[in-house]
Amino acid sequence: MLATYLKKAMEMANYEIIEDDHSYWGEIPNIQGVWANHETLEGCRNELQEALSDWIALRLSLGLEIPILDGIDLNIINKPLISA
């Protein structure tokens, strides 16, 4: 489920070239605070995926909501399997 979420999120990513230094900027819409900047497009993709992974791990550890993408709901990871 996590790998599918990462793949879907990365498919939604937007990239642009920064005119000043000709580096690449990447972000994922609807996932606030996840962005990357690198001198190559491939490097930007890699850094963006790493930022996304770290962002998901942090949100899960803090019990914060994660946006549902394409029906994939990572929020169920923090829910107890058996209710008391």
C-alpha cells in the first residue's frame, strides 16, 4: 500500500526549471511542504521522493492526517486493529 501511494503521489508531481540557476524545482499538489530542488531533473525526482517518504513517516508518527490519493488511505495504518 505504501509503495503504491508513493508511486501515485510521484505521478502527480509538477516540475519546473528555475531560470536563475537552471536547477529543477518539484512539488506534489495537495501535499503541503513536500518539495525538492536539484541541478538535474532526475536528482529532483529522487529528492522529492525522499522528502515525500520522510513527510509520510513524520505524519504517521505524529498521528496527523495524510491526504487520500486515488483511493489509497494511509491513515488506516495508525488505527488499532482491534477496538477495546
